[in-house]
Amino acid sequence: MKREYCFPPLELGVRDLRLADVVTMKGAVSVFAASVVKQITETEITLFRPYVHTDDFSYCGGVICYIGVENYKVGLDSTALFMVHQRQELR
């Protein structure tokens, strides 16, 4: 698989995204907002974003840490813009 890093990032609409693109929504200010395009159907795309969260308090001497994933969908009719940071050619 050929991997391409986009610098500066490509600014694309929802319909121009490809499977496995690493993206952020335009205007996102956090590096933790990066997602991967997981699925594309006739009506929407599904994005996958892993996350880690820690609370500011400790319990019994340790910090509670949440680790998980978030799947979210964006309709193909959306006007949202995405910044593509990495693309791959899939076989």
C-alpha cells in the first residue's frame, strides 16, 4: 500500500473522501480530533476515532482512565469540510 502524507492538508468535501483517509473536520483545534474513514455507503460515511480520557481526581491513589472508540456518521449531503492529512491506496 502506498501512503501519502498531505502537507498542507487537502481541504475536501464529504463526497471526495476515500476509505482509510486520516481526517479532521475543518476548524478542529485539537490534535485528538483526527479520525479515519471507516465505511462509505450511498448515503453516508462512517468515521472511527480512538480516544483516551482521564479525570482530574484520583480514587484510592490512582487515576481513572477511560479508553475507547467513537464511530460517527456524516451524510453525503453534508456541507462539512474535512482536512485530509494522510491518504492510502488500498488494494
